[in-house]
Amino acid sequence: MHLLLRILRGALKRAAELCLAALALLTLADVLGRYVFNVSITGAVELTEILMVGVIFCGMVLATGRREHVAVDLVPVPRSRAGSLALATLSHLLAVGVSVLLGAASWQQAQSALEYADQTTMLRLPLAPVVFFMSLMLFVNAIVQLGLLWADARRKEAHD
């Protein structure tokens, strides 16, 4: 199981790195082309949007797995073990619910994009694979959240 998680984490890191590097190179080439040669790259905005999907959705799963999301205490909670465990459990379950809900909604959008053969305006790239990727990453994020919930529950029981 740990090997599978390491492979998934490594693949997501490489994908995010490649998207970020491609985004930087595309932006550099587009800016140089525009200001030096007076010609911009056709479809640069579309490619930027697609690459941003890769960076954001891979990064979301990576940040979840490393517990690097920003957390804000909106409700004062007793600092007892039971209060902390209840808050962590509620937080994980809420995150799972939101991820699954958004994943299901985006999956329906992806199916619609596939059915209607939706494409980008300039380059005519199909949108369905991008939206399916977004949906898949949301479902993976929900699974990672469940794994964190399980790990927290086991750790809290072991300390009691």
C-alpha cells in the first residue's frame, strides 16, 4: 500500500512539475513572441488554462496528502482529545463530501462535454479529457481525505 501511495505521489508531483514548466515556457515564448516579433502564440490562453488545471488539481491532492491546506479556526473548540478528534473527523468528512459532490458534478459535465464533442475555441482541443481529469482528481482527493481520517482515528486510539 505504501508503494502504491509513493508511486501516486511521485506521478502527481511529476505531472504538476511538467505542467508548471510547460506553463512557464509557454508564457515566456508568448511574451517574447509578442514583444520581440510582434506575433503571439495562437491558443496560448487555452493552453494556459489546461496547464493550470493540471497544476491545480495535482497540487490539490498533493497538498491534501501532506496536510498543507490552510486551516482557520472559526468555531472555538475545547482542546481536549475528544474535541480535537471530533473536529478533525468532522473536517475530514466535510472535505470528503465536498470532493465527492464536486467530483460527481464535474463527471456529469465531462460526460456532457464528451457527448457534445465540446472543444476549445482556437485550437479545437477536446474538453472532455480535461474535465474527466478534474473529476478524477476530486475523487482521488476524497480517497486521500478518507485515508487521513483513518490514520487520525488509528493514531488517536493508539495514544489513549
